[in-house]
Amino acid sequence: MPPLPPAPVPSRSAADWNDAIRVLARTAWGRPFTDAERKEYHLLLVGWAAADRAETAA
């Protein structure tokens, strides 16, 4: 079985990802996310987690 490829290095810091998550949350103004916003939130959360892991490992 071939080895797994290395994880991509995030191009944004965890703080940048977190800021984008906060902006998205503020645009919802307390209402539930739409399907599109929920999908965007998930992508932002995955990006934040990858950046956080990379920063923690460094």
C-alpha cells in the first residue's frame, strides 16, 4: 500500500479562518444558517482545524 500524501499546508492562519467564521456568523444575525451558509461554515471550520493543527505542530 503506498504511503499517504502529506497533508496540505494551510495558506491562512487559524486566526484568519476564525475571523472568516465570525464574519459569516455575524451575517446570520442569530437566525439559523441557510444551506449555503452551512456548507460555507463547514469548509471554514475544516480550514481552521487544519491551520490550527499546523500551528500547534510547528
